[in-house]
Amino acid sequence: MEMSVTSRSTMKRVAAATAGVAIAITAAGCGTAKESGGGSSGNELTLWTHNAGNPEELAVVQQIVKDYNASQQKYQVKVQAFPQESYNSSVVAAATSKKLPCLLDTDAPNVPNWAFANYLRPLDLPASLTDKQLKSTLGTYKNKLYAIGYYDAALAIFARKSAITSVGGRVPTIEKPWTAEEFKTTLTKLKAAGKYPIAFDLGTGDSGTEWWSYGYSPFLQSFGGDMINRETFKTAKGALNGPEAIAWGQWLQGLVKGGYSPAKSGPDAFADFVNGKSAMVWSGIWNSGNLSKLGADGVMLPPPDLGKGPKIGGGSWQWAISATCDKPEAALDYLKFSLDKKYLVAMAQKQNVIPATEEAAAALPDWAPGGAKRFFLEESKKFATMRPATPGYPYLTSTFAKATQDIVAGGDVKAILDQAAADIDSNLSSNNYYGF
């Protein structure tokens, strides 16, 4: 999931990143790139990034490139930044014409799709480097590393501590999250108290496909279901429409039918929370700065354990080397250089994101143990679950998002999930299971 996490723009980028990529096998030629090429020229390596609209993140990338270019004389990296909205289609178009740059960034759930389509080459990085990274910053497909990131993000329940304690509720921790029953009891009491119109705002006002997958599939996984059977990656049957998944759908729908959550949140659910419309809201690290408006009463809480442990989504923007790069050793040298602690620190500072290593976190008081933001790093380490590492993920996410929207709207849970599982299985079969 993707992040420029100083504002709500982060989640918009999460939603756009995966929704904008087509299935690699069927989408060739639909892009909009006009570049004449990008692999390399002479001693020059081209780097593509999606963050033209995010000046702070782009500035860090540009600084890394400037420092790398000054550090040696053999190669020079050149940055080309794209608007988020056109980035994925530009990559697809460039891949079709075999004009990918040597270096490019990719949203984590897209890595398997691009690796399967032969856009990316495996990264031969030493274990001494990769072992330091948060697992959710490593983009893998079939047990091979294809991408590596500088940061991750995380979701949490943001709440008023006073709202919980006023109804006799326990404030949960990462070490001891709410059980499903505790969560239900707390919501029931908050609704009965009547102080807040909304007990728990799910943030359903965001129509972006990837928000519905990134935001709500972790609850499904906490119940014991999933978008796909991750043992085979050949079927969604049983995972997306089994008893655990149906229980999840009924629970999610019950939050709305029971009057705990709105079927459609306001356009900015977090602002509604800060303004006293809700006691709790499901949101992300990108809103953590706004929590300070509530002073000591504003708290970050882990999601409840709905049976199989608390879960949150994992995986944000990462860096890769194209399969057509004619100077892969130089590109790999740049990647190693870019993973220096000081750049991970700079990214975390500029973007309010989780630093990719403990080494970087230790250099930032807010992220070091006991720091104000440490919660998100610990939560990510313990609860982050990557979206399914299948090239078919773009179809999975669009199908899952539609099913979840239909469930929240009050549809028949079993029928919706049966249809979603059947649709996914049909797509998997027609694409020869994407190599699995």
C-alpha cells in the first residue's frame, strides 16, 4: 500500500496505485507513455518514479540520486517523475515496447504482476541488507525478491480514550488487543451512551478500490478467511466464501445494520472523528499528526483479534530493476547505496512513514522504542499481512472491493461471496493460474 503519509493524499495514492494497473498479460499496449526509452544510454541510467505530485518524497529521491552521482564517476542516474495517475499505464506501455528504464518504483501488490510479465528482474541483494528490513518492505514473488522499499505504512483504530473508559471499556494494546467479544461490548456501550453519533467509523466514504482491499481484507484475514487460497494461489473457493469469510461478511454488515458504523462515511472520516462525530475511526498513519488535536485523549489502538489474531495490511511503494536493464550491476549498486540509513531516516521524517529498518528508527526519537510513533512500527512488525502475492491481484482486488461494497450496502453475504469466489476462480483458470 502506498504512502505519502503526511495527509489524506496518502490513502488516495494507495487507492490509485493498484487500481491503475491492468493485468499484465491482457493489458499490453494500453498505456500512455511517450518516452523514447529509459534503460540506459552510455553511462546514464534512467530512474522512473510515481511521485511527481509529492514534492517531499520526490526531493528525497532526488537527493539520493544527487549523492550517488557524486559518489562515483562511472555511472549517472537520471530521474524522471510521473504523476501518480499515469504512472502504471506508462510502465505497461514502456514494457510493451521494451523501453522500460533501468530503475523504477512499484506499489507492493503490483510486484508479482510485473515480475510475472517479465517487467522486473530478481534482486541479488545480500542477506546482511535485506535481513534488516521490515518484512513488509520486501516485494517477493515465488520466493524471489523483486523489489525493496524505504518505508511502510499502517492502519489503526484512532479513538478517544475518554470515550472508551467512560463506558467501562479497556484500552487495548498491541500486546493485549481487544477480543471480538470485548470489541462488540465496547461498541454496544458506546452506542447506548449516545454521546457520539457514530461509535466506530469504518471510513466507507472512500470509493477507491484499493482502500476497500487494504482497509477491510485484514478483518477477513483475522476471521481466518482470505481473498485466495495462499497455499496454491489457484482458487478463492473456501477462502473467500468459506464459513470464516461468511462470518466476516456478516460481522462487517452487522456493524452497519446495528447502527455502529455508517454505510457511507463522510468524505473525510478522520475529520469527522476529530470534530466529535465518532468515538473511533479506522484510518492510517497518514492521519496520525491530526490526532494531536485531541491532546492526550487521542490514542492509537490495534485492530481487534477476530479469531486468528489482529491483522493490518502491509506493503507500500518499493524499488525494482527492470528485466531489460542493460546495466543491472550499476542499477543494483544504486539500490544498495539508496538503502543507507540516512535516506531511510529522511524519508520517514519527510513523509511520516514507518522507517524500513530498526537502525533508521533508532535515529529518530519518535520512532525509537518509547517514541510517540513507535506504535506503528511495532504494529507493522507484529500484524502486517501482505496482499496476496499473485500476478492476478489486480483482478482479486477489484472483485473483492465490489463484493465488500455490496456487503456493506446490505446484500446477501453468502451469495455475494460465492459469486466473487467463482469470478476469481474463472479469471485464474482463464489465465492458467498465472504460473502457479
